[in-house]
Amino acid sequence: MNYIYLGIITSTHGIKGEIKIKSNFLEKDLVFKKDFKIYIGDNKTLEVINSYRPHKGFDMITLKGINDINEVLKYKGLKVYINRDDLNLKDEEFLITDLIGFKIINDNKEYGIVSDIVETKANILLYVIDGKPYYIPYINEFIKEVNLAKKQIIVDRVGELDEI
């Protein structure tokens, strides 16, 4: 299995077994949905999402077949994972976090490597290190192409970006 970290179970909510997850996973719409499989803890205990709702910065889920707080208390404080294969990504599809390690290319010249992904209220930003670090907004105005095979991101207007 190809596990991806999704978040951590911070607590339960109510008496019917709802779980509160703190997650910085960017593509939540691919994961937090009915019948999606999650794996909890170091043992990767398989559970299936029954319901989902966002609530005050947390992701609230219930699990199939569990209707009692006492059945989910054992998961409090544990990490939650997904299996990448369950995402059913097509060959040209990727997760934004897959771009970490990709080279930034502009006019056939390399301008550093993506070392992190940062989500702001306005945009997703690629944190690039090239001597001095800088950010590239992950928007069409700057990103022209993502080449998965070459692990390159072709950008435009790199001269307009501010260094940190």
C-alpha cells in the first residue's frame, strides 16, 4: 500500500461516534466523502467514512457501522492515512504535494526546486529554494505546464516573483 498522511484525530464530538480530524491535506474533496477508506494509527486499521462535514477548521467524520462514542475513543490522538491507490488518479493527474522536489524551469533555465506547498486564503503557493527562497502562486498566470515525467514545472514571469 502507498499510504499518505491525511491528519490526526484530535477528539470526538457528541455521543454518536463523530470524529474530529485536523488535516492540512489540500485535496479534501477527493478523500472526505462517503465510502472512502481511511487507515488509522500505526497499525493502519481500516475504517470507511460514513459522513463528512467541515466544522470550525476541522474535518468531522463518522465511520460506517459505528454509532457510539465509546467505539471511537480508542482512535483519539492517532494519525489518519489514505491509500494513494484509492484516489484512482489518472496518468496525468497528481496531488499538489507530488510537486515537492520538482524543478522550476523558465526559458530552459532552472530556477530552483519546490521544497514545500503552502496554502493561503488566496492561493496555493509553491515554496522554491534557489539560493534565496521564494514563492510561486500555483495559478495559470505563472504555471504553464507540469511535466510529471521530467519532474519539472514550466513557469512564466519568474522575474516578477519576490524573494523572501
